[in-house]
Amino acid sequence: MALLAGLIPMLSIIFISFGSETAEVHQLDEDSKKCFFCHGSPVYEYVDTITGEKAVMKMYNELQIDPVEYSLATHGGFLCIDCHAPEYHEHPHPVSTKFETMYSCMDCHGGDETYASFNFELIEEEFMKSVHATELGDEFTCWACHDPHIYRLSDKSPGQLINRVARNNAACLTCHGDINNYAVLIEKELPDLIKSHSWLPNQSLHFRKVRCIDCHAATNDSILVAHQILPASESVRNCVDCHSTNSILMGSLYKHQVAEKRSKLGFYNGVIMNEAYVIGANRNYYLNVASVVIFILTLTGIAIHASLRIIHRKRTTHGK
């Protein structure tokens, strides 16, 4: 395994290099580090059990796991065999392990009071109504969007909105931006996302600042992230739905922020002011009143000015 020996120091220092991350960093167990000797590298060394010959082979992308990302992931504190069959201790792995049953989120989180606040049961109900479940059936699972090896909760710290948007959209683009993954699940031509969103003003800005699910999923106040993905025909296309004081973004993208107490004397949607300005959604009571007063005074001034000119013209005319 000399070829992979370079992984050892990398696995040892990732906790120093990424100590400043806002996400929790998990210490890799010694047994898990052995797994990363192969699965953390683009290549691995294989020894033929019969001839004893050694061969260097390429690790398939779907079997390659970034040890840094794993250490930062929500499930990064688990041993590999906590979820995978104990037979994976054998190298090379027995063929039978390739067909092990894949766990679902509900196998661990269903009915567990520890995670009651996440409402996993409701998330499952929402997912089962989504186009992913109704059109793709059992072929589409939680793991299609949430890779258990790198998934982590969204960073709620100030200034991390763009990272959260990018991370969420990357999950969608894994299929909707990759013909190879898309073709495996659905027998349709991969749509041109730029063309299909051509109606959207300032398209690039929306793609950077808003998540796909903010327009393509039904909001639910009881869960943190929407899971009922809607058909494209039912997605949000009305600008006012976001650019208003009752912006749907308050129930989706900005739900992770501190709950806001709306006051008619302060900024509406003030939570949005923490990280972004949405035209039409950020308003202030005093500014609204002032603008109306100024508008009325302007109209009054114009009316008085016009009236005085008419009176002056009449007097001038009669004087002649």
C-alpha cells in the first residue's frame, strides 16, 4: 500500500487545517482511516489473492469519499461499519457486500425523540408527494440528494447565505446538470436550464442568491427545508411572490435565521436585512409614511401653483 501511504499524514492533519470551520469537525476512527486508504484516493492498490500480483486501479467516482468532507459531515462521527456490513473489514471486499441493503433516513431517525424537532416523519410524507417520488418511485431515495458521507446541516452563521445556496443548488445540479446521472433515473432529454429559465430577469443573480427549492418546492412551516418538489408547471413564476412584504422567501430560504417579530414601526422582513436586500420585500413604516406625505405635498404644491397662475392670468386679462 505504499502508493496510498501519503493519505496517512493527510488524514492526521485535516483537523488542524479545518479547525476554523463553523461545522463540527469529527475525529476519524483508526478503522475508518483504513477505509480511506482506498476510498479517499482516486486510485487504489489491489493484490490478486491467487497470483499475489499487485495492480493499481482507478477508484470509481461514486465510491470515492473526500476524508475532509466526511470529517465535517453530520454523520462523520460514525464508524464506516456502523452503517456498512462488518464484512467490509475484509480486503478486498467480498462480492456479497456489494448487494447490502442501503439504509434510509427513517431507519435511524424515524420515531426517535432525540430528533423530534426535525420532524423526519413529516419530511417523509412531503417527499412521498414530490415529483421525485411519484414519478421515479423507489429508484429515487434520500441519498440521491443527501450523500450520507458528506451531508451536513446548513451553516446558520452570519455571512454564510451564499455558501448555503451554492451547497443546496449543487445537490440539484448533480442530476439536473449532469446528463450521466440524469439519464440513469429518467428517460428524458436533459433540459437546458438556461433556456428553461429564460423568463427570469437577471438570471445569473437569481441563480447565485436563491435556491432551486425556493421556487420549485411547496413550503411547510413545520419543517426546516421543503421536500415536496413540485412539477415545473407549478413552480413560482410571479415576481410579486418574492418581491413583497409577504415574501415566500421568509418561509424558505430565510427560515434558518432568528425568528422575526414583525412590527409596523420597524423593517418588514428585517431578517432578510441580515444578509440580503430583496427589492419590494424590505420596507420601513416611517419611510413608507414619509414617501406618501411627500407625494401628497408635491401634488398639493402643484395644485396650489396651478391655481395661483390661473387666478393671476384672469386678473391680468380683466385688467387689460
